[in-house]
Amino acid sequence: MEFVLNVLLTFLWVMQLAIIARAILSWFDPGARWPISQILVQVTEPIIAPIRRVMPRTGFIDFSPLVALLLIYLLRLMLLNAVY
């Protein structure tokens, strides 16, 4: 049980890092033409796309990565509180 929890928590932590990296790289490569940008988009899009569809448009700023980070953080907290 603890092994599964650790794997899940590690996966969520890696996803948080990938979302942060994607957001930072989007400032330098907005069209996602670099290979690393393309990989990060492929990895994080399944999490960010549903949030983007639900959130209202805010102009040029996309808040969906921030919301995704918040949701992942809350999920990690709930998992830790449920087990410990």
C-alpha cells in the first residue's frame, strides 16, 4: 500500500514539475516548436485541456496550468491525509 502511494505521489510531483516547465518554456517557445516543448505539451495536455475547456477566457493569459497545479497539490494533500 505504501509503495503504491509513493509511486502515485511521485507521479503527481513529476506532473507538477512538467506543468511548471511547460509554462516557463511557453514564454520562450510560444509555438511549442522545440522538441522539449512538444514533449511537455504531450505529457501535460491531458490534464490541462479539460481545465481549459471549463475555465472562462481571460485574454492572453492562460490560467489553466495554475489551476492544474492547485488541483494536483490538493490531491496530494488529500492522499497524504487519507493514509497518515
